[in-house]
Amino acid sequence: MNILGYLQKIGRALMVPVAALPAAAVLMGIGYWLDPDGWGGNSQLAALLIKSGAAIIDNMAILFAVGVAFGMSKDKHGSAALSGLVGYLVVTTLLSPGAVAQLEGIAADQVPAAFGKINNQFIGILVGVISAELYNRFYQVELPKALAFFSGKRLVPIVVSVVMILVSFVLLYIWPAIFNALVSFGESIKDLGATGAGIYAFFNRLLIPVGLHHALNSVFWFDVAGINDIPNFLGGAKSLAEGKAVVGITGMYQAGFFPIMMFGLPAAGLAIYHSAKPAKKAQVASIMFAAALASFFTGITEPLEFAFMFVAPVLYVIHALLTGISVFIAASMQWIAGFGFSAGLVDMVLSSRNPLAIQWYMLLVQGVVFGVIYYLVFRAVIKAFNLKTPGREDDQVESQVETQNVSREERAKGFVDALGGKDNLVAIDACITRLRLTLADRSKIDEAKLKALGSKGNVKLGENNLQVILGPEAELIADTMKQL
């Protein structure tokens, strides 16, 4: 597997632990609605909800180790997840400040600061990847009869624990350098303030086509380089009390996405609809309306973005630039809101009573302005360059099937056929909005049929990898395809 394909494999595995964030956001969001100032000090119910959500946020590193190991395993077995947990516990125990002082024979105050931050998502991801590779290598190994009990899946945690001792030995020397490099990178952006936030947002959108934006997000949203924007924001009053958050600063890597996802992209969808040929407007309307609703309410943008990403890449670059500008403006003006899943209406409402959410309502005003900008710019660019956005194609293009009245099993069978048959499917996986596939021969796919089945875009990576953009039903379709 090429490097790009492997990175996208890690990217989809990251969605397993990230999927736990909405639970934390809902619990903590409701808690702050009940008691926005006291962090549960004035309400037992609020304290219960906030602490329940914090239990998820505070243990994201463990969730990354377990989730990535599970997500990258061949058969998605619980033994892979257990192996990730075992590996994480071994590494973080051996590299804790006390253990490092003992191993190196130095005083506790001489231990590099990097080992005080060993319980972070970067280590969780690293351990998860290694554990998954060991699981895939050893889960079917048969030992001699005398040791048969430890064969197969029972062998993997043992192998992982031994390998993690070696990994810990290597990290003992290179982790301080890695940590310092990550911190320097994060601080170089953080020191740029609002400008850095805008630069991050621009690249966040540019990486969407290959699904690698999750790797970039981990630097700014989680505790990889010390920024930890999402957990610190969700921590609210507790984060403030512990000095982990600053009002007007914490959340700036999130806030500017709300105007784009709630207003900008839906307005882009309206521009695409108005630019479509009269005969195709009804078809385009159904696609754009569903995608716009998903973007506005939940912040899931890929169905809309992939509608124009490849047919009109100039529009996508404009979209990335406008996103960067939006995040820059929100950070500059200190209009702050945060999210646990994505920047849609649901997360805005939940975060509105968080003490770190200041002037969040101005993001709605900014959103209206950006909605107008998106609409006017998209209409003008589509017309000026005669872009072949949905509904403006020159060639006869098959319309999408009516999927509402088609069973999931029938759609899954259709996808299997369109992808060259079951013998052509080496691996089937999914994230929130994409089928992520490894094919024996990618030339066998029928892209017209994939589009007719509901694909909003197909991303080709390396020689054998394919991502089919479907929307929120992707995981259900993938599970059904596996059963077939």
C-alpha cells in the first residue's frame, strides 16, 4: 500500500474514536445550559452531565489507542481494541515521569517535560497503528499444542505488550524531540493568532478531498501540540479554573467554521441550483437541498463539497480561501463558539451557554454575510468560466436512482456490482460520509452506475484505493456490503 493510501487508512480509523465526541458535546452542552457559571457547582444534575462528558474528553488518548487499533484491524474484532489498550498502558506507564527518572537514574526534576505529556492523542494514535499491524500479522497464528490456548487472537496482546517495551525504549530517546517539534509547529501557528487560525482552516478544507484533514485537525483540536482546542473549550469553567483556557482565544480554531457550514455552503448549493439548466433543476434541487440541510444542522459538509469539488476545482479553492477568511475574522473579533462534532446548528445551540462562548450570536450575522458572498461569487464564477457544476453537464448523464424506495440490501448489491463484483473488493470500510475501499483492479468500476446509486463523488488514491462519497448512510451501506 502506498503512503497516501496508508494515511487515508489511518484517517478513517481515527473516525472511530472521534465518533465519541458528539456524546461528550451533548452531555457537557446540556450541563452548561443548566449551570453555565458554576460548572455544576449550583446544580447536581449539571455536575452529573458535565462530568460524564468530561470522562470522554479527558480520556481521548485511550480512545484513540483503542479506536485506531480496532478501526485498522482486518476483521474489526474486539481483540484488536484490547491490544490497543494493553499497548497504551505499557507505553504510558514505562514513559511516565517517575519511571523515566528511575530508568535513566536521574532526579525527578531533571525529567524532560515531554514525559509529563505522554498521555496524549499522538501516542494513542501511534500505539493504535502499531497494535493494529501486529494484530493483522498474528491473529491467525497457531502455536504448538502445548501452547495452543495462546494461539490466534489471544496471542496478540502478549506480542503487543512485548513490542511496546521496545517502542517505549525508542520513544525514551526520540519522544522529547518529537514533542518539541510538535509544540514548535503548533506554537508557530498559535503565535500567529487569528492569522494562524485562518491558515489552518484553509488547509483543513484543502485536505478534505484525500481525507487527511483529520491528521491536521489533531494538532489544533486535540492535545498533540499543546493547543487542545476542543477539549479545553468543552471543559468550560473547569478549563478556565485550571488555566487551560483563555476567554476569546480558546475555540478560535472552531468558531469560524460555523458561518461556512451553516450559511456559506448552503448558499453555494443554492447558486449551483440556480445555475443549473431548467430541465435539470428538479434533480439538482433534491440533491442540493438534502446536502444543505445536512450542512446547516449537523455540519456534515462532504455531500455538498463533493458536488463541485472535482467538476469545478476553482470553486473548491475559493471555498477553502473563504473558510480561512471566516475563521480569521471570527478569531480576530473574538466571536467564539465550539463543537464536539462539527460546526452545525446543533453544536452551536449546545455550546451557546458555555462560559467560553462569547458573542457567539455574531457568528450568525457573519454567516448571513458569508452566505451572500458565497452565492454571488459562485454564481459569477460558474457563469464566467462556464463550469460544469451539477445540472450544467454537456453530455447526457444518468440521473440518480430514487433511493428512498430502494432497500439498503438492493443498494449494497448495486454498489458491489458497480465496483467490479465481490472478487474485486479487497477491503470495505467507511467513515461518516464515505465508503473507503481497496480494490484488486480499480479499472473495473462503473462510475456512471456509482453515481446513479447515489455517489456524490469518487476519490482515487494510489493504484487501488477508492473513496465513494455517499453521506451519512455510508457506514450502513458498508456493513451491508460486508454481509453480502
